[in-house]
Amino acid sequence: MFKHTKLLAAAAAALILSPIACADDFQFSAGGEYLFDSNDTEFAFTGITGRGTYYFSKNIGLEAEATIGTSGADNYDGSGIDFDLDRQFGGYLVGRLPAGKSGELFGRVGFRAGTISVTSDAFWFPIDQEVDYNGFSIGAGYSHFFSNNVGIRGEVTTSGASLDNNFSPDGNLTSLSLSLVYKFGGKE
């Protein structure tokens, strides 16, 4: 029974993803991300991010991203409180322009949401909760392709993150990201 469920799930994923992989221009990127509060760099996180970008015209596309946190602000400001990025998701409208023979400049606007875990083992102030944030995001970057399909991407994105409590010193999260890119389709 379980074996059939796995096989059915794999077939469904292949059916759903095959049109994307055969798209005229679809890019997948994976890499590291460093997020920090723009007014307090001690309030910082790292994560692994995956992105998919589908260009439905030569210069305009849609992008989705997901980030899993890998580290956070431990013992923030000597308080004994640890902040860790659990997960983050975003959706963007992307515009790009060619930059030389093998590069692309791009800009993106959209929305980002995530969850930060807040913990403290201090017996006088125990904390164990999750804090959600979300907000409008804007960013820009550059992709350089070493071949027709493989490249590297760097970008900066800032989010006016609105937290559902007052844990962030500022509320604005900025991220720096460096990723490996694989392009499906597009011009040869």
C-alpha cells in the first residue's frame, strides 16, 4: 500500500513538473541566504534557499522561493534569548535585462513571509514560541551564465517585515543571497 502511494506521488510530481521543465525559459537556483535587520546586524539569520523562476515573456517572469533556516541570533544582545529562522517563503514579479553576452540584471517585487523561533532556557524567563513575519519585498541582482544552462546568481532583497509582536528591533529584513542557477529552455 505504502509503495503504491509513493509511486503515485512520484508520477503526480512528474506530471506537474514536466511542463515547467520544458518551458521556454525556466530557471531553478539553490544557494545560501543571509538575512539581517537593517538597523541591527546582530539580529541575523542564515538559510538555504531554493527558487524557481518562469519567464512568460522575454523579460518578465514569476518567481517563487522557499528558505529553510540554518542558524540565527543566539544569545541576542546578551539577553539569553535565541532567535532562529525556521522557514521563509516568497513570491515575486521579476523583470530582467541582458548584461553582456552571458549575464542578466534583474529586479523583483513581491511578498515574503516567514517564521522565526524564539527560545530561552533561562529559568527566570523561559520562552518557546514562533513569531510570524510578512511584508512587501523589493530586490535586485545579477546572474552570470558560464554555459547555456549553468550560472551563478547574486542578489539583495529587502522586506518591510511586519512582525506579529515586538521581538525585532526594527522590522526591516534585508537578505544577501548567492546561488547556483540551472536554466531549462530559453535561447541557446
